[in-house]
Amino acid sequence: MINEAQKYRVAKWPFLLVGALLMAFAYVFILKAHWEIAAGCVGLGAILGILPFYLDYRAMGKLIELNALGAVAEKIQNVEQLAGQISAATNQWAAVQESVGGHAQKTADGAREIADKMGAEVREFSEFMKKMSESEKVALRLEIEKLRRGEGEWLQMLVRILDHVFALHGAASRSTNPKLAEQISHFQNACLATVRRVGLASFSAAPENPFDAERHQIADGQKPSDGAVVAETVAAGYTFQGKLLRPALVRLREADGAPETNPEKGVQDTLALDGD
């Protein structure tokens, strides 16, 4: 069982390495007095440090349940084989009784009665184990539903964190401090590289790209015209394991060809989408 458990263990070094990198980023941001960014790095690093051990714990629990069910099924098979052997012995005894006369009639009847009782017990035991198996299946389905809900919750949490990082990067890009903008860009790239390890990917629409209703969502709620192009991305879109999780929030170019420029409104739209 220990060897089987080793096969399902999650490699911890990527999580720990990324966590260490985040702690290093946090130290750098603390030296530069960026406390909010440092706190975000520490929180994300702590989550990545705990996640592989939690996955190992879940895998070990499922392996123990599967081994227990396999042992019970093997015992049921042994009992059924024993019942078959007893039934065969009873039939042989009946054949001997017919050959030698009626001297062993009572003994054969007693053996047959015992075999019938054991067969009835085996059937009752099989029915009991069937009910237990159904209850175990129900419990496993509930566990799977809980795991799916948990997956949805931590996906939502990661998306919210990345939305705030995107908004922070946009604010830093519009600032007059190029060093700060560069540091925030490195931080955003590190966060995106980390979440890609679990299948979460971010995408945005480049300016002048045609509007795609399947991958883009309009920030102002207006209806796009034919040939509409993207002016800017207000909030990034996300895919999880190749499936679209959320379209990118974009602002279209105005009729006169000039994009709408309102940085504060872009940040508000990003946080509003995050709240939804």
C-alpha cells in the first residue's frame, strides 16, 4: 500500500519552489515598502505550500477506501466459494446415500439443511454488502461534489487575485515611475506562470484586434457594431484546462476612431467584474 501511495503523491518541489520565489518577491517588496504586494506574495506562497500536502492527503484517503472495498469483495468471493464447496459435498453425500441405502438419509437431510442455512446466510451477507457498496458510492459521489465545489472556490479565489494584480499592473503602467511598473510586471508574470501549473491561463485582447463575442465581453454594456475593434482590455479573460472560464472585459473603439480613455473607470470595471 505504501508503494501504491507513492505513485499518487504530488511532486512538491514545484509548489515549494514557487512559494520560495514568492517569499523572495515579498522580501524585495518589503524592502521597497510595498506592503500590499508583499502581503499578497506571502499569502499566495502559503497557499502553494499547503496545496501539495492537501492533495496527498486526499489521494491517501481514496487509496485506503479502495483497498478496503477490494478486501471486502475478496472475502465475499471466498464465502461464495465455500458455499459452492458445501453444496458439492452435499450432492456427493446424496449420491453415496442412494448407493448404500437409506441408512444415511437423516445425515444427508441434516447436511442439506445446514447447507441451505449457510446459503441463506451468504445471500443475506451479499445483500448487506451490496447495500454497503451503494452507500459507499453515494458517499463517494458526495465527496466528488465537494471536491468540485472546492475546485470552483479556489478557482474563483485565484481569478480574483489575478484581477487585482491586473488592475495593479494597469495602474503601475499609467504611473510615472518606470521602475515600479517593471517590478509590477515581473510580479504579474510570476503569478501567471504559477497558476498555469494548475491549468489556469490568462488572456487579453490586443488593441486593434476585431471584437470576438465568444472571447470578449464589452465593459460598457453597449452593442458592438459591425467591424468593431478593441481599444483596450479592462480585465483579462481566463481559461481552465483549455475551457473558457471567463471572457476578457474590453472597451471598444469609439465611432470617431479614438478609444475611450478613463483609467479610473477601467479599474472600477475590473473590480466590479471581480465582485461578480
